[in-house]
Amino acid sequence: MATIQWFPGHMAKAIRQLEENLHVVDIVFELVDARIPQSSRNPEIERIIKDKPHLVIMTKSDLADPEQTANWIKQFKRQGLPAIAVDSKANITTKTVTRISQSILADKLDNEQQKGLKERPIRAITVGIPNVGKSTLLNRLVNKRAAQVGDRPGVTKGQQWLRSSSKLQLLDTPGILWPKFDDEETGQALALTGAIKDQRFASDDVALYALKFFRQYYPKALQERYKLTENDFDLSDVDLLLKLTKQFGMKDDYERASDRLILDIRKSKLGRYTLNRTDGEVRG
Ligand SMILES: Nc1nc2c(ncn2[C@@H]2O[C@H](COP(=O)(O)OP(=O)(O)OP(=O)(O)O)[C@@H](O)[C@H]2O)c(=O)[nH]1
Ligand SMILES: [Mg+2]
């Protein structure tokens, strides 16, 4: 993924495009990363999409802690937001997404039928921060061989409707939101999962955040991956990072060791994890 720099001009353009497209869709599929369901949301989404019906799709659920994912779905529902978790590489079914969209829009669709309007497919747009899995989900929902449904007036020039099912159409261009990292921890959570790969965060800071987090929530995974002893858990985060650096054969190059640790975590070498916790303090 290219380095992302969200300049105000880019943000304004992304919002404008999204706002233009909102007029022609019935529902917004807001994609969030199941490992960071909070940090990967843009807090302004509600303001941007206003009262447009809205489904939260938690992507990469195969990488997240299943118990936390279940909690997050409940938490979103408590906020009045329907939510589902998917692994776009494997099990996402068009049927499930079609059915849940129909139930969210049931009143609107009933209303149209009562007015004698012809039954029509639901139109949706996917939105989310870079790298959250928008294109993967779109490809999965739209059978690649499926015919494009065609341009419609009002849609940004050159955009097409893609047929997902006979009841669901998707706009071919996903909406882009930008990650917000006003607080350090959100930034670190985004950096650790690979949602942002710019130079904004020093890798040793991200590695120390990761060590602190895994010690607290997934100590066994950390212990097994790096063959840690009980005594190692008494070390400070910094000393533990230095120990790992030596263990990796990197002498005192703790920056390189940090990159290695971060890559291991991104590649799920320490197993599945969710950084934004629903139990107790919600991180990030
Ligand atoms: N394990 C796993 N990986 C996924 C899933 N969805 C997407 N990915 C991976 O995440 C990376 C980014 O996916 P994309 O679909 O390109 O994300 P995007 O939101 O379109 O990214 P941009 O176009 O850069 O904004 C790719 O390496 C995908 O293979 C998922 O459900 N599970
Ligand atoms: Mg994409």
C-alpha cells in the first residue's frame, strides 16, 4: 500500500465524492477492521452519511479474537447499528448480506410496494479506511463474471452498478474514509495492524505498545512465540524489547527488532487478536 498522507484537500474530495454517491444508494456498508473496530472507524461517518441506513461489516474477522468480535457485534447493536463479521477471503456470502440489507430496509421497500412501485434491487456502497478490505469484499460479493448493470445518472462519471444478487447492486467505486488518529493509541493500533504504514509512528513506540498489549491480553501467545520464561514477564516493556532484540540476533538494533515484532503480529504469527477491547477499557 502506498504511503497515505491525508491532506485537507484529499479529505474534502473524498467526502464530496461520498456525499455525491449517497444520493443514489439505499444503504451504506461501513467496513471496519475486526481487530480494531473502533480505531478503524472514522468518527465523522455519522455526520457524513446522515440518516442513511447503515450496516457495519467487520472485515478480516479471521484475524480477530472471535469472542471480542461477538462482543463488538452486540455493542454495535446496542448503539442501534446492525453489524456482521466476515472473512472476505473465505466465507462471505452474498445471501447473508442481501438478507440483512433487506431487513434493514424492510419499511422503505414495503412502502414502495404499497405505492405500487415496481420491485427493484437494493443499491449499496461500501465505505471504509484504506486497506480495510473494500475491494476484496466487493469482488467477493460481485461474482467477477457478473455483468455490470450500467451507468446511472447522478453517479460520479464512469461509475458502474455491479450486480451482487438479483436483489442487491453495488457501486463499483468504494468510498474512502481516512483514519483519524488524534490520540496516540489509536495511531498505534492502526500502525500495528498495518492500516497505516507511514512514518508518523516510530516502530519502537508501536512495538512497545504491542508488547504491553499482548502481555496484558494474550500473554500465552507472546510466551509461546518467543519462548519467554516467567522471569521475562517481570521485565519492563523496554527491557523485554531489548531481550527480544538480542534473541533475534540483532545486537542492539531495537528498531529492526521492533519491525520484526510488528510484522509477526500483522501476519498473525502470535495468533488472532483484537486491539480495541470491549471488556473494561476500550483501547484505541
Ligand atoms: N485475512 C483477511 N485478509 C483480508 C480480508 N479482506 C481483505 N483482506 C486483505 O487486506 C488487504 C487489503 O484489502 P483491499 O481489499 O485491497 O483493501 P481496500 O480497502 O480496497 O484498500 P484500498 O483500495 O487501499 O483503500 C489485502 O491484502 C487483502 O487480501 C479478510 O476478510 N481477511
Ligand atoms: Mg481498494
